[in-house]
Amino acid sequence: MSLAPNSAVPTALTPDERRITLVIAAVQFINILDFMMVMPLGPDFARALDIPAAHIGYIGGSYTAAAALAGLIGSMLLDRFDRRRALAVAMAGLIVSTALGGLAWDFHSLLAARVLAGLFGGPAVAVAIATVTDQVAPQRRGQAMGAVMSAFSLSAIAGVPVGLELALYGGWRLPFFAVAFAGLVVAVAAIAILPPQRGHLAGAGVKTGAWVRMTALLSRRKVWLAYATVALVQVQQFMIVPNIAAYVQGNLGFPRDHLSLVYMTGGTLSFFAARWAGRLVDRHGSSAVTFAATVGLSLVIFFAFIGYRPWMPVLGLFPFFMTFVGIRMVANGAAFSRVPDPQERAGFMALVSAVQHLSSAFGAFLSAEILTNATDGRLEHVTTMATISITIGLAVPLLTLWLERATRLTPMPAPMPTPVPVVADAVLDGGGQSR
């Protein structure tokens, strides 16, 4: 399935590209952790707030639905602003709303806090990815996306396990406050390190009306292929993701005290796999990597939810779910980065974020409708949920192949150079980054 896009060995990221990529990876770490920690904490706050375990998907889905709405609005506005300034506003809102989640007293107040977090989290993701795409050359974007998407793995290695342990010792509210504080630190550092991001404002289409720009964007076949791909990817994944913690505890009898090991192991595997996947994408293309990751993901879902046997270890199955999800995120991110022109990247990524979150919400709500709670705490109808998830995912490699072919019909514009302040060197050297 590979189209062999690069015959030569991909070059390494330049120092400027590496600095920008690492800063955005830190921002993404907070964004992803803010979303990821809620699902494994689901059984904890469900007990504390008297929420049925089968309804945890609604909490996760509320965030993604709100982020989808914010993405639709942001797609028409974000390309009209300095990316650094837009990122600062989005991160500020995310930090405040995450802290409000820790103050929730019932299902509805927690739902409202997660909706508010989604309204800011969606645009934050879009601006962050657009910034990387602006600053990294097309032939090295697989590596950059691998580094940025490794934030998903790091949140599973360090963030989620720490959050689960904090919940054990300080209650389910403490992880929300901890993430809000960490987000404040990262946001301040990112604004200090990132230079103004205004190069895209020189584009010819930026001063046209928002509706005209959106209509032009949506008139292209490759744009619709990108949105269809991300929609199927997210529906497949989020029929599963919100229910992992409840399933392994209620159905498989995995102890709550060891739950953090599932996420730590999966995060470690996906961290190294994501970096490796980025180089494979640069060398062999997104479609080949997506095909391999989808096959692996489908097998894991089958054996974990349909063909599970008591002798199968939980730590030998569920960490690989996270690994294959991370690999496919890298491949899809590289493919999507080749679709828009510079002056429409934030708008395009905001719509990607909208579709992504709306599809995630649909997947989470669909699984919540399928699943029911048995009297002994087990989740029922998990086989139906898993079968539908696998079936949806089978179309993803084909869509990615079509998207990859469509984006090669026209040459990609070069990244827009932006000066990087000296403070970035000092911060990265202080963190041990090698030259």
C-alpha cells in the first residue's frame, strides 16, 4: 500500500524546528492529559457523585461535543489571529475549566465543567498543530508529528498514572487541580518561548470573508477525505476508550490499585512506537503505516472484548491498544498536514478538531447506549460494542490511501520561517536537550 513518497533517507529536524516541536509537544501533553485522565478516573468520580458506570461515556462525550462546536467556530476565525495569542487564550480557558471540574458536586456540574473545557481544548489543539505545520518542512513533518503525538504516550506514562495515584491518596478532585496547575506552568513557558506566529497572515486569502474562505476550503475533495478519515478513526477508538477502566475492573477483575500500570505500560510502548512511526511515515507514507496500525488495533479489540480468555493478561492486551492508537495518530497527522495552504491551516485544523471531537462524542455516546450495567457491576453487551468498532475501523486505511494520493497531486508550500528567540535555547538546554 506504500506509495514510497521519499526515496532518500529523511533528514533530521533543524534546531529551530526541534524547538518549536518540543514546545508544542508540551502544550499537547496538557491538552491530552486534561482529556485522558477523566476516563480512567470515571469509576472513582462515578462512585463519589452517584453516577452510573455505564454513563461515564457521557462525561467524555460532553467534552468532545463542546470541542467540536468550538472547532466549527474556530475554523472561521483562528487564521485571522497571531497563533501565539490564540494559543494563550485557549490555554487560559482550559486551565480554568479544568480547575472547575475539581469543584463539581454532581453529574450536571461535572458535565458543565467538561463542556467548558472542551470549548477551549478544541481550539488549543488546532492552533498547536497549525503552528508545527507552519514551521516544519513537509519532508520532515512525520518526525515532527511523531514528537508532538508522543505527548499522548507521555500523558499515559506519567500523567494518567500519577493522576490515578493522586486520586487514591487525595480523592478524585486532586488530579483536576494538579492538571490545572501543570497547564499554567506549561502555558507560561510556551508563551515565553514561542515567537509571534503571524507569517500566515500574509496569505492572499486571509482577508477575505470567513464564509468565503470556508466555502473554498470545503470545495476540495482532499479536505473531505481528511474529515471522513478522522471521523471513522475517532468513532472506532472512542467506542472503546471511555469504557476501558470500568471494563477491566468490573468484567476482568483487574484491581483498581494496579490500574495505573495499564496506562503506564501502554504509554511507554506508544511513546517509542510514535517516534519510530514518524520516521516510517516519512519513508513509506501514511497509508502503509495506517494499514499496519489498524490491523493491530482491530486484533487487540477482538481479543480484549470478544475473544478474551481468563489466561490472557490484561497488561498483555490493553497497553497495545494505546500503542496502535498512537501510531495511527502520527500517520494521520502527517497526512492531514499536507492538505491545507498556509493561510488556512488553523481553520482547517479547527475543522479537523471539530470533526474529531464530534466523532469522539458520537462514539462515546454510542457505546453508552449499547452498554448496560449488570447487578454485579459488569458491563454487558461489550461484544456488540467491539464488533461495531472493528467494522468501522476497516475503512480507515483505504481512506488514508486516497487522501495520500490526493495530496500528492499538487506540490506543498514551503514552511514559513519565523525567528526563534534566544530564550528558547536557554530553556531547552536547561532541560537537557542535546544539540
